[in-house]
Amino acid sequence: MTNRNMGSFFHGILFLVGSTILLPGEWIQAQSKESDLEREVRVPLARTGGGGLLVEDFESTPLGELPSGWYNRDFTVQITSPEESYKYRYEVVEEAGNRFLFYNHTDAHHMNFPLGRRTNLHLEQTPILSWKWRVNKLPENASEMDDKRNDAAASIYVVFDMGKVAFFKKVPKSIRYTWSSTLPKGHESSLFFGNQKIVVVESGVQHLGMWKTFRRNVAEDYRRLFGEEAPERPLAILILSDGNSTGSVAEAAYDDIIFYPDSMVDE
């Protein structure tokens, strides 16, 4: 996925907070859509063991299908809708009785799970974001810092409220946790006028084919990366696997995306 395409992502995510920077006709249309979508994204996150709040475990999704409750990158339509679903190369599969999200392709399409109106989510209480990845194939020679090679086998974005002005528009702040093909584990950098922070939580081929659990204190990461306190809750979580910039295939699996209290230990 090129950084150029991220521009339209920023434009779309603005809708999540009812921004009025859209052109008048677009803004009126967005407001009418918002009233319909509000009812769908206010459902509280389900409680799990250990005081967690479940974003997604894919267990209720029929095999071979996309999970419900997820939207396209621009938060205009659910990815399960007929006009949208054909674009997505993700599907839910099952192994040993466990269901998870699987990707094996090159195309770049974000899956967007809105959080901004989930009133039982408070980063102060549940700041630890936990998830599982199993990466089987990395996009060849990809680098999140090079627009011509900006692919990743697996990424999870945590998207927040407005950041600095860029080209007369405010853009959302985000932290992108990624399994990089070439950048070393622990690498951190910034894009988009400092509004997107890249955090490499795994790198290279050493752990290919293995399920790995990742836990990040999102509130602490936000404070350290942006130099200010984190908002009460993120606007959304986005998933992206892609190989379109390098023209290569990425293969990855996602599972058990959960917010936990800060008694959880980072990895």
C-alpha cells in the first residue's frame, strides 16, 4: 500500500469524528450516513476472562466468509455488503476447532473496526491491546518506510483523534504495529507529519509459521510516541496485509484481538 493511498484513508477516517472539513455536499451526505451507522457501532465490547474487552475472535463468523461488524477503510459500508466484499482477500478458516482470519494475496484493503462510540472501552482501564499473528510468507524486500515497497505481511493500526494540520486538513493520529519484512524488531519511525507512528513488533523469517501473541500498552505507547496523554478511547482498529507495492504475496493469520487491564505484561 502506498503512502499516497493513505491520504484517502485519512479523509475517510475523519468521518468517524464528524469532521466538517468535507465539501458541503459531501458533509451533508456523511451526516445522513452517520445517523444510520451510529446505531451499529455503539454496541459495547463483550467481556472476556481476565477483565478483557473482546474486539474480535472470529468464532461466530461462518467459514470462508468475512466477519460482520467490520467496515471498509473509509467507514462507509460494511465489508460483508455485496458491493464491497468482493474486494477483500481475507476469509475466516478453522484449524483444530479454532477459527481465525486468513489472508493470502497481494491486494491492499483495510478492515476497519470502529471503537470511538464503544462507551465501555476506556484506555485508562484496559490499555493493553493483545492479538495473535501467524505469518507464513513475507512480501519480498518490503519496507514500511519506502513508498515503493510499503507492504507488510500483517499490520494492526490503532487510530485516534485529529493530529496536526497537513495540507489544510487535520488527519488522525495512528500507531501501526507491524510484522516487517526488512525493518528490525523494535524499529520506530513516523510518517504523515508525525501523525502515523510505525512500531515494528516482529521482523523477518525466524518465526514464520508460528502463532505469536503480542501485547502492547497502547496508552503508554501513545504517550511515548506523541508526547501527550492518550485519548479516552481509539476511534478504530484497522487490519491490513498486503503485497501490492512489491508485487509479491503475503500470507498471514489474525486472531483474538482483545483489550486488557494494565496487569497484563507487554511482550
